[in-house]
Amino acid sequence: MKIAVDVMGTDYGPKELVLGAVNAVKEYGCETVLVGDEKIIRELLVKYGADKNPKITIHHASEVIAMDEHPAIAVKSKKDASIVVAAGLLRNNECDALVSSGSTGAAVASALFCVGRIRGVERPAIATPIPSLKGTTVVLDSGAKVDAKPEHMVQSAIMGTVYAEKILKISQPKVGLLNIGEEETKGNEQALATYPLLKDTRTINFIGNVEGRDINKGTVDVVVCDGFVGNVVLKFGEGLAKAIMTLIKEAIMNGGILAKLGGLLIKPALKGLKKRLDPAEYGGALLLGIRAPFIICHGSSKAKAITNAIHVAMDFAEQDVVSIIKDKIAESKEMRN
């Protein structure tokens, strides 16, 4: 299994991605192709004692797409940008999957222009796992496309179902449409138009509308929304989780000697809670609807998150999720006709 890693254009620079890739090779036995500035990558490999590892290779790319650049324009004009070069390796079957934590827009644009969509998929979707009281809830789209037609959201539901079945090992995952109320008559024009389409899609287990609180309650396994709403939900949830952990720590530290003693007693439990809520534990989000495994990570991802993202990419490829999505999309289209 060979994974391409775009190591450029992130908040912390290449060091965290290179270290994450080195750790993934040690832990999972995969091969990695590090795409970016060869000189910088080689220096980091020497630093981490991995410059002689035959499972780690470098593919030089002289350009980087910054976070503030227009994704489509940059992808078309910067042919030697690291994400574009990495996507080319994926397209040419020189690697089995790709991991990137640079500009999300540039990653999606590279996936579309260089790798291409699965036949029948009109818009790719980012599927993000979010911890819930019952395990994990998959939210999609969480940022690949801010606007979505009802048909696009139906395809997201189908792809999210495959994700939940194959990656999360959930049998007959329940699908919900994110809305402001559970009633079928609630919502904006988009939700009202999407509901009957989801209801008539026989390849998914659609249970109706769900509200934002249902994501963390685990009422359903897959939550469908457009990319604008999904990204807001994702960022709010991550921020809230960090804020809660900070408030707990402050309450313990400022609560006197008894609170501090109690804090010592529950410290192992708090560590477990922090780990469960940490986005780094999930690695990255899957870009579904693309013709090859493509993983998108936070721009602020550190080595641990990259290591886990590579593991997710391996699982994505091994489970042949792309082919299954292709078959499910075709099956759904035949049923509608």
C-alpha cells in the first residue's frame, strides 16, 4: 500500500506531515511518497532518522498553493504545486491514496481536475466523523461545496451510507436530513425539496429530518446537509469540545484544594474524554465521489493526525470504497428510472 502525502501549504509547514508519514510507515508498514520541496523534505527525514528508509520516497514539487489563493485558478496555473503533483500520482495509479492538509479548496479542485469524479456523481462531498454518545456520526458535506442541489444531497446520503458501512462497520446505517425541526414540512426550500427525494431513495435507510443536537446524541449514523452548514457545524463542534475541556480544567484549578484532589482522581477519565473528542484521533475526512481514495486533513494537523489520516487512507483503499460507491450510485439511478 503506497500513500502520497502532500506535505506543503499547511499551518505548521512540512515538519508535522513528514513526521506523521514517518510514524505511519513504522506503525502500519505502508509506503509513502512525500510530495513537496525535496531539499526541505530530505533535511527533515535526516532529522527524524528516516532518510535511509526504502519505504519513504520523495517526489519534488516546486510550487505551493497558499490558503488565500483562489483554488480553481491556482490549480490550473500552478502545474507543479504539491497538491496538483500528488493528485497526478493518484490519477496515474502511482499511489493508492492521497493525504493532504493544505487548502481544502485546492485539494477539492485538484481532485476534480486531476483525478475526476465517479461516473454519476455530480458533486463530491467531504465526509467527517463526529463523536456521539453512541459512537460516531458521519456529517456530509462538510465543506467540499458550499451550495448543493437536492440531487447532490441524495448522492451524499448514498456515499455516506457506504462510508458508515465499510469504514465504521455499521449495519444498515440510519440517515437523517439536517433541519430546524423533525416535521416533514419544516425547513427552507432546499430541505423541503430534498426530503421527498431521500424518502424515495431505496438504497439508504432514511428516517427523516434531524436537528443539530441529534448529531452528538447519535440519533442517526449519517447526517446530510450542504457544505456551508456542514462546515459551520464541524467548526462549532470542534471549538465547543475544546472550550468544554478548558472550562473543566479552569474549574478544577480555581476550585480549591478539594477540587484539585478530585481532579487528580478523575484525571485518567478526563484524558480518555479528551482523546475521544480530539479530531486528531480521526485523522482526516474522506472526500467521497472521487475516483480514488482522497483524504483531507485540517491545515493545523500535527503528526499524530497525519499518521491516523494515513491509516484511514489505507482502510479507504483496502475496503474498495470507491468501487462500492460507484455501484451504489448506478443502482440508485437505475431504480429512479
